[in-house]
Amino acid sequence: MIKRLDATLTKVNKLAGVNMNIPKATKSKLKLSRYFTTTLGVGGLTLGIIVPSTPLLVLGAISTLSSIATTIEIRKF
């Protein structure tokens, strides 16, 4: 999915006449992102449960889903 997104962004940049270098995703960068989003997700869910806060629960759930998606992308590399 990341490769398709990169290709699409490159096409849009060419159509718009913008010369932009998009950094390529590497396994190490994806792993770092996964650790960060997992930490954010667990923290958000934990705080959302301790202090009843719907926004924190939503943030934690979205971060956890992002971590799962990143793990799937890491396996594709």
C-alpha cells in the first residue's frame, strides 16, 4: 500500500508541477513508527479507561489500528 501511495503522490506532484522528494519508507522507519503508535495507543487507551475520556479512547483505538496496519506493511517489505 505504501508503494502505491508513493506512486500516486509522485503522479499528483508531476501533474501539479511540484518538484518534491518524498522520503522512502524503510523497514527501520516503519518499525520506529510502529513502536511510537503502539505506545501512544496503549497510553491513550489506558488513560481513557482510568480517566473516563472518550477522546483519549478514540485516540488510543486509532493509534492501535495504525500500529496493526504498520505491522502488516512491515511484513510486505
